[in-house]
Amino acid sequence: MKIGQWIGILLVLQCMILIGQWTGSTGYVSTAGAQVPDAGAQRIQMIQELKDMNGKMDNLIRLLEGGNLQVKVAKSDESKGNPPGR
């Protein structure tokens, strides 16, 4: 093909791209609707979860400060049958 034909093909393709942009066609990809359904309800739920977690932490702190905590260490299943060492 001659250079003139290549330039003509490129010119036609460029025109098609410009026409597509001017007409505003979305093409094959649909727009994403990424909106939070109810942001207020999610915030209320997060606040409630944080309050629950604070209550659990208070119970844990009370238990640790009381001094009546016993810890038992058990060997894990992975160490059974393995020789000592790394």
C-alpha cells in the first residue's frame, strides 16, 4: 500500500474517534453506580460495633486488673511428631 492510502485510513479512524467523543456514546462499558445505599445506617452500625467492642475491652481490662487470671499453655498439634529444633 502506498503512503497516501495509509494516511487516508488513519484519517478515517481519527474522524471516527472524534465523532464518537462528540456524540457522547458510552460504548460497550456501562457506567458504574458505586454509591453507598445508606451511609447513615452504616455509620450508626459502625458506632454500635465500636460501643460493643469498648464494652468487651472494659471486661478484659477488669479481668486483667483483678489478678485472677490463669493461663495454660498447651503444645500445638504441629509440634507432635516433629523432632525438636528448627
